[in-house]
Amino acid sequence: MTPRHYVCPRADEHWETDGRLDKPIWERAPWSDAFVDIHEGPIPRHETRVKMLWNYEGLHIGAWLEEPHLWATLTDHDSVIFQDNDFEVFLDPDGDHHLYYEIEVNALGTEWDLLLVKPYRDGGPAMNAWEIEGLRVGVHLDGTLNDPSDQDRGWSVEIALPWAVLGQAAGVRCPPEPGDQWRINFSRVQWTLDVIDGRYVKRPGLPEDNWVWTPQGAIDMHRPERWGFLQFAEDADAPFVLDPDWEIREALIAVYHAERAHLAAHGSWSDSLVELGLSLPDIELHTSPVGFVALAPCASGGRLAIREDSRLWREGRA
């Protein structure tokens, strides 16, 4: 199955990042598909979509979140924003599953930006002290915040990410060029609220909803191998070109997950694809007491490799 993807057009003007997506510049960018449940569960109650542009400054992300009850409480930068309803961006420019970016924003425009050295499942850590210098965030409310006496329409957000900071851990050329592809995903955390004494209160004992652009197969945004593709282009009509090594990447990721399951069940890595329950031709598997490396020939030449901490790379670039 072709993964979700977005062809991102160029727009080299400068514009104000105020959260409004009705500016003429945004007419150039198509809306994404609607968000779905993170685990492909029930259809989300409220619509969420994103659109993107890029220019000489950086990557620009716009999002619309339908919301009948606008609510936000956190005002301190780098608060744990998903304790409020929020919008989140996850970006892995080189697609190696390591050194990726996360940005969270609530309806007050409060941000949390962090750099993940590797996914939490693989030992993390998250670098909370890392900052996106020059980050611009704008929020526009179509309704009234924290007022249960009326019904709102929703909120929109603009996020401008400068190339100078994205390039710090991109692992690929930055700024990109037309045709370049990065891995990206978006999440929306939504809490069920009750009105008590004239104010919004989270319903006790009820977990949050997680609505995403590309489903993760688990309640875990930190599975970069399940994110979609962002393709940079001159205009939105450019055709999306699927990575010729997509099926090979998927096969290596299957080995990674099978090895993780084997380790959990048996306390060791397996050196046999048959034992792992996989029938994957042309994959070379090497194990040791502390890890494994699986390699496969690429359609584009050379070989791709994956190891026990989910790092995926082309040989010669580990």
C-alpha cells in the first residue's frame, strides 16, 4: 500500500505567521486527507487537516482543527502541551528514525519543541533543552477560548520552521530541493471535557483521543517508520514519486519488529529469519549478544541496513 504523502509547493514570498489560513498565499497549498484514529479505531469526532508550503526561510505548516469547545490552560514554553488539546508535528528529514523533531502547540499558542535522539522504545532520550531558534507560531481562534457558554467552530495554527535549525540534525541537504522527500506526521490530542461550575474539566478516568495524519498501528507517535512522506516541489501538481526502496525498507522494518518480539519472548536476538516467522529473500542477518544488523540490496543500488535500535541507513552512511 502506498503510504500517505503530501506534495508541498514552493511559495517564496514572506508572510505573517498569524494562524490565519485564509490568506491568499495558502490557496496554493492543497489540504491533506482528514486525520484518522492513531490505531485505526473510530472515526474522529472532529475534522483535522493540514497543508504545507516552503520558501527560502523554511517549512510552513498550517492546520485546521474543528473544535466546538475551545480550551487551553498551559502558558509556559516547553510545558507538556498534550495535557491540553493540542496539535503536534513530527519530522524526520533523512528517514533514519533517529534525530527527529517534535513540536506541540495548544490553542493559546504555547509551544513545546524537542529533539529526539531515538524513539522512546529504543531508549530515547528526548532533548527538551533543544530549541528551534527563529520558530514562529500563530494561532487563530474561530470562537471563544475557555467559555463553555457558547459553541465554537475551531482553531487554526501556522508553524514556520527555519532551515537553519532543521539543518542541524537533518542528515540531508537543507534547504531541500524539488523532489527531495522527508518523513513527517501530525497528531492531534483531544480530551473529553465536562462543564463544572462554568468551566471545562477533563472527564476523570477517560484517556485522550489521538488523531493523526498517518495511523501508527499503536498509541505511539514515536514510530517514525509509520510516518508519511513530504515531497518538496515547485507546485502542488507535481507527481508524487514513491521511494524505489519502499518495499525493502518495509521488509527491514519487519525484521526489526520481529527481532524485538523475539527478544521480549526469549531474551535474545535471533539469527534466523525462519525462526522469526519471516520469508524475506535477499536479507542478510547478523546477530550478537547486544544487537543485530539486517541488510538488503536496494533497487537503486547498494544496500540498506537496520539495527536493533531501529536506525535505518544506506551502507556507508551509518
